[in-house]
Amino acid sequence: MPEQEEGTDSAGSDPTGTDPTSSGPTGTDPSGRHPTVGLEHAALLAVGIADLALERLRHAADRGQQLLRRSDLRDLLADGMNDLRARGELASRRVTPDTENYLEVMARRAAKRAGAAEASGPTHA
């Protein structure tokens, strides 16, 4: 272009990008990066998190299907319920300080049974 001054681009700005009023090369922010780089980074993180969540969900669904195929599912559920009930009893005893110690209660019951057995006399088989 003949009418263009020497040392300037077609917009009339400094071609070196050193002009402090310039935002640098076209499409970049003052740090020199393209403005969509941060957006792309955030989008890739979001997609990665979603992929991880879906993978975990698929894994849980597969384990659920395997569990439903078990022939001893009823026994497994009964055992699980008993375990949960026992854990609940232990947890409630641990949180409520006004209840008696379980081992002390059992020792008193055993002593009472032993005393009752001695009072009734020896049993002959």
C-alpha cells in the first residue's frame, strides 16, 4: 500500500507492540495470551470433572448389577441390617453418657445367674 507510512501497520499502530496504549497483537490481552485460553482451560476442566463423575456412576451401576445377580442377596441384606443395628446400638451407647457400661451389666447378670445356680443346689446330669 503506497499511502501507508513506513514503520506502521494498516491500523496505524506500532508494529512492535511496544506502544503502552496498545493491547498488543490483535486478539490478545495485555499479558500476551489469547483471551479464550482461560475459557478453554475452564471448559476442559469442567469436561474432565464430568467425565470422572460419569465414570464413577458407571462403576457404581456395574457393581449394583453384580450385587443384584448374587444368589445370597437376601442373606447378605439380613447380615447388613444386623451389622447396622449393632453399630447403631454401640453408637447410641457411646453418645449417651447416662447409660450403664455394657460389660458391667453383663457381669452383673452372670453373677446373678451364678448366685441363683448355687442357691438352687448342684444339678445332677
